[in-house]
Amino acid sequence: MVRTTPYSLGLALVAGLSFAACGSDEPDPDPKPNPTDTVKVEAFAATPTTVAPGQTTTLTWTVSGSAGLSVKIEATPGGELTTSTMLTGSIMSAPINANTTFKITVTKGTATPATREVTVNVDANAIAVNMFTATPAMPVRGGQVTLQWTTSNATSVEIFDGATSRFTSTTMVAMGTTTLAVPNATHTFRLVATSGAMMAERSVTVNTTVPVGEVEPNNDPTTAQVLAGGNAMGAVNPADDVDYYRISVPANGNVRAETSDGAGGCNFDSIVTLFAPDGTTQIATNDDGGEGLCSLLDPTTNEDLTNLGAGDYYLAVEAVGTATGAYSLTVVIGTPGCGNGILEGTEQCDDGNTTDGDGCTAVCQISFAGTVMGPLPQIGSFSGAIVPGTREDNYQVVLPAMGYIIARTGVPTIGTCEPSGANDTILELFDSAGTSVARNDDGGQAPCSFLDPNAIPALLLPAGTYTLRVTSYQSQEIAGYTVEIRTVGLGCGNTIVEDPELCDDGNTANTDGCSSTCTIETFGTINPPGGDVVVTVPADDPANPPFPRFIEVNINEGQSITATTSDGAGGCPFGTLIGLFSADFTQLGVVNGNGGCANINPVEDAFAANLAAGLYHIAVISSEAVGGPLTITVNLLNPACGNNIPETLGLATAEQCDDGNTANGDGCSSTCTIEVAGTVNPPSGNVNVTLEPEGGRSTFIRINTTVAGQSIRIVTSNGNGNVCTVQPDLALNSGDFTTRLGFVLADDTTTDCTGIDPVTNTFASNLAVGSYLLQLAPWVGQGALQVQVTIVNPACGNNITETLAANAETCDDGNTTAGDGCNATCQVEATPIAATIGGAFVTVSGALATGEIDTYSLVIPNGMTATVEALTYTTQGMPALGCGTPDDTILELRSSTFAVLASNDDIDIDTDNLCSSVVGEPGAAALAAGTYYLQVRPFGSGSLANYYLDVRLVP
């Protein structure tokens, strides 16, 4: 079982990522020849054999021999590229900047090794066409097609349509686009890039379609109009009109369908749905996936549209709401095959082309840029480049036994990631079935990536072959990167903290902070009242951070810790970080010296103040590439009124405040209790106060509530209308000052007064009967300020949901109007969802104005339990597409009393999926019989034009 590392003083204090190779395989001192050990290189080639500087080549091989042979490929210069057991394979080289000789060596037992070499030359003037595409792939005849390209080292480009030149440029050369008319049935466009006498070219073919007119009636599957792919021109009119088209799909085929106005735009809001041969079973549907409000069914993003059985299927086009208009329906019926962008059959990849050298070969097999294999542990380091930005580099990782795969990137080398804005890598690991095991974007030295088993438990893997993929965020080009791949087994010394380990620094050595049995080592003990300990701190190494040095500190009840680092004579030998940890090495807090010596001060560092009695640990590391002896000086301060530390432990009477003195009349008394400037009882009152300047003492006002559910409204002023030259931060606390309910910060960019509104500052609403302390902390200005306090009685329609009132509310939308989700007595009006236990997802839809909440109810029958699964999305029938930034939802599951059981804002903020999900939430599991509520609302001040909510009950 893997558990979270119990120490993390920032990035630099995490246990170092290093490995110890344990054991060895001694060779047989007298090997005997084995006549069955024969090997041979049948073919070894590089494509191309001449490259421009920085380009790559694809190496392919075919070898033969008895089982168990080994294939090694090396580059001179460059070193080993891969070791493999595959008889036939291919890999991409790293970017080539000098003439390079690649050598393949095949070995097996005592057989004579078989070798072959191939040389790739670098020509500074060599040119290449890296990419040439046409969109759409099947344009309307008489319409247009957009051609896009990228080249290297060319000075001009020319596009031919057959033998006719259609475009030429000397400015749009490295990359460019152009739009050309396509009046004929077939057009083969050829891009020719030139530089002097050098030339490179690539072709793309588009087949145009002739649109057919809609033939009514075609309002259901029985009257569906036959469409053999291509384009149909039709119209939805009236608004409830639905147009059906019958298409014939081959075995394992796929379907792409898109609506538009036929000229690149969109006339109205449409929906396109694909139905199975029975005409009623919905396979996929889409609302706004195309241009504007038009629709798109895309097999490259929706696997339901792929690998279809042979037969006739039905496409339906309809409008959303009351919309009407003309449309062009473009249908592409695809057959399985490499290069269509869809993973099918035995394909390992499909990047939409049949071009070698881009990570996916011409026959849709992964092209490995390197391999890590062999007995555990192993390490491989490979260099590459993501050029163009859509490139995917794949690396093969073979685990011979259960263990971990660890990978990290650096730009250009491990330990660096510069410049941070343009070199954002992504690492993703796949198993042999192509299923994603783990993914990381910025887990390393940001924005580089780190697949770390200490953070990603899924990296504990069974024996097998895996693929590690390196890509770039948002298809940015990365001129050069390094990926380090490690495989390790189970046990101490593998860098992964496994129960019952407390640390693992990648070795089994003692006296380096983490012992040979993976327990944390301490380097001294300090008892009250304090003392000094000298430790030797290793230098920082960003590529392999060293383990911190810990000392033990025993503390009496209520004491606080001061800890300073120095050279023992008042100087600072190097920059440090210092942290405080509990007895079980849970981190309590960290201070960064920012290039100097770090110190813990309990007045500023509350984590070190007023501690419970027991054992604690202090840890230090160097923040520079310098290490050496370091003196840690610790003082243990006893609790006392007047030391500027509010203390509740170790005293006969807990302090409410501590302003650093024992004087009365300054807001904090001689016994460290709060002195109030005034008291307000219902219904309201004004208190005049004088505030100190920024950084001065706070002022307190006591406010009493007498009716359950009352709220507190605060308005400050200084006699100048709504212009306040004195602006404090406001905080509402419990009457004994042990709990802060909430706060409002002063707006120092305007002259607006500071206040608390219980409608928006809900911490001041729906309060229990009792006493509260309003704290005014000086921020802007100083001097006289009037504080107006109003205690608001609970009432339906005041926009405050008062659950503690005699007539407990479950909602309050600011009115007493029924039929708007909250009725005239402030009880929720919920829309029932007919979900059944074990049934499929039930889908409901809605729209949200700013601040609006939609509430749905569902029932778990008596005598049964169920788990609620629910998620939001914005494209009908396609929950996997999630939500983008404009459609950010919040989803909450509530009990029959409206207590929150589970809540979610964003499904995955890393991938910009801002929809919400309570799938897998513990609070939604194994719920007893009863009524439950789901509430959907927009995030912040946003709104949603439309959303869909899927709900089901799982037994």
C-alpha cells in the first residue's frame, strides 16, 4: 500500500529521487557454445537518410534468430537509443544535428553478435514538408477547401492542382493556409517546397460531393430519404419538423455528420442524432458541436460512432426550441483503416495520417523513440523535440515484475524547465491495451511533468509492457526536452514511501536522513527551555533533492517554538528552509529564508505557537547548491499574557487576545481578555470607534442575538455619505473569540465603506441565539468611524435562507412568489427525477440565470439503499465533452433536511472540464431510503444558456 509522503518542505524538501542498483548478474566463467543460439540482421534502414538540422529519422529493423534474442540500437554520436526483444520494429531518433551512424546489434546467449550500420547525413540546406492537410476532407463540389502546411528550410512554396499551379508564396513558407475552390469531383493538391536546387513535396487528395435536395415527406425512419454520404440540402420548417436520412454503413464503419449553412457558417440552432438500424435506439446526438449553433457528430471524439455493424442507420436533423431555417448536412461514411484518426482493430495509434516519423507509423503502430527494459531497477534518459507541436513521442517501458514506473521531463535537461511559458510538457502512461494509466501536466519543476508514485498510486503496476507518451500542452513546439524513465521494484530504497515506511530516499544507506530500513533519522534532541544542535546539511540538487535533516524537540503544554538557523556566530552560511513537524512527521508549517537563513517566529508563524505537550521535529534543508554545518538554535517559550501570542493551552484561563502588553484600556485587558468598544442588542444600534493606523490593534463590538435565525448587517461610515477614508477589515467571531465565522476585507482601491451584508456574506446570516464579536482590524486610514449594526429578524422573502427560524426555510429567493423554484413559504419546489435503482442514467435539462439554482428531487424506496451518481454537461448526449469556461457549474447533493452530503465544482480543472460530478463521492454512497435533492447552480456570477444533468441510482 502506497501512502502520501509525510514530509514536503516545498518542492525542495521532498525525499530525493535517486535509485540504488542492488545485486548483480555475474557472467558464467566458462560459457559453453549453444548451437541453437543464432541471430541475423535481415534489414536495417533509416528514413530519410538525409535530414535538415534538428530533424529526426525513423529506424526500422527486421531480425531473425531463436527466441530470447536482444536487439540494441546505438547512435554515434548520441549513445544507446533502445534495447528490444522485437523481431520487427521501428523507433524515431532524437533530433539530429550532425552526421550520425546508427548501429544495430543482435545478441543471444553465446551466438556471434550480428550487426549492421546505416548513416544519416545532415544537410544544412535540406528542406522538408512536415505537414500538408485539407479541410474539410469531403467538400461540396463548387465549394472551397482550406489547405494548411508547415515546412522546414524552404524559401518558397507552390501548390499544384494536378498540373495547374493554384498558389505560390515566398512569405507563408514555414507555415501557412490558403482557401481554394473545388469545382471538380476530385482534386489532388501537391505542395512543392523549394530552396535553390533543393525540393520537397507532399500531396493530399479531396473528393467533392454534389449536394442532393431534401425530398419530403421524410419525417420518420419509415419515410427517411436515402443518402449515400456527401451533402444534402434541406430545411427545418415548421419548428417541430424532423428530417430523417437513411445511410448504409459497412462492417466496422464509422459516421461523421455535420450541419452548416453550406458556406462555413450556421443558419440556426440544430440537433443531429444517429439512430441504430431499428430506427429508435439512439447511438449519439449533438447540439452545438459544429460551427456556432450547428451540430457535429465526430467519430474521432465519440467512440459510439465507430466500429458500427453493417446495416442501414438513420440520421435525424431537428431544431432547438422554435428555431427554423435551411441547412446543409454533410455526411462522411468511413471504412476502417489506418490514417482516419480513429483507433480500430489492431491499431496501436491513429494520428490521422499514414506518415512515418511522427510517433505513429504508416501502418498505425506506435513508433518508439526509446525503450527501458530489463531486471529491476532500470533507468533510461532520452532526448527529443516536439516539432511540430502536434507531435507525440512514445517510449516503451517493460516491467518484468510488479513494480513502479517513474518518469519526469526537463527542458532542455532534467532539473531545468526554461523558459517556463513555452515548454509545457505532458506525460501520459498507457498499458498494453491502450488504456491510460496515469497522466501529469505540471507535477515536476513547473511546467515540466512528473509521474510520481508517491502522488499517483496507480503507478504501482503488474508486469507488462507499457507506453509512455510525451506531448506538449496546447500543441506548443518544444525545441528540445529530456525524459527520464525509471522502473523499480517494491521495498525500501525505491524512492516510494510504502507502509510501514516513513521515508524512502532511493537508497539503503544510513546517516543521510532516511535509514537503511526507511525510517527517518534524527540528528539531535532539544528539551525545555531550549538549546543548540549542529547538523551537516547537504547542498540542494534540483535534479535529485537530498533528504532533510531532522532534530527532535520535546515541548511542555502550551509552549511555543522559536527556531533560528545560522553558522553559530551570528552569520548565515547559505540559504535554508526550516519546517516544524509533529511526532509522526506530519508537516505543520514551513518558512523559506528566500536566499538567507530561515527562522521560525511563533508571533508570525502560528503553526509554532501554543502547542500541545509532546514530541515535535524540526527539519532543515539548503536552498542553494551549497551545504555544510548549520546551527539550529531553539527556544521554548512558556505561555503568558503579554507575549503577543494568543494562548489557550497551558494556562488556567484561555486568552482571548494578546497584544504584547498587560495594560488595560487598549482593547485587550491585563488578563488578555477582549475589551469591547460597545454592545448592540436587537433591533439595531450605532457604535462610534476610533481606529488605529494599519498594523495597529483591532477594535471589538459585541452584538447579541435573541431570536434563532437572526442575521447581522454592518454598515460603516464617517459622515461623508458613502465615502470612507477609514476602512477596516471586518470579521465576525463567536462571543468567546474561539471561532471566526467569516470576514470582509477593506477595498483599498476605492473609497467604498467596508460592510457586512448577510445576503452575500452568509456567515453573518441565520445565526443561533447568543453573543458575537465584531472585529475591526485597521487597514486604510485611521481615526473616527461610526459602525451601524442592524439585527435582521428571520422572514420569508428577504433572500436569506433561515433554517434556524421557527418556520425553518429550505430556500429564499427574495420573494414570496410560487412557481419559481421557491414557494411562498420559502420551501423548495423541486422537479422530481424518476431514477430507479439499477436503472440507466436519467437525463434532465435546464438553463440558469445569474444566481439561479435548479433543484431536483429523487427517492430511494423504503427498505433499500443506493448510491447517487450525477454529473452535468452542456452537449446533449455527450457527457464526455464536459463544459468549457463559460459553462462552469456547481453540483450539490443534499439530504431531506437540505444538509450538503456531496459537492463538486470542476470535474477536471487541468483539462478545462468545468462541469460537475458527484460520481464516486463518499457522501453520495450507500444512502438510506428517503428523499434527496440535487441542486445545480452557475459558478460565481456566471450563467448557463443550457445544461444537461445525468442521474442514476446504483445498488
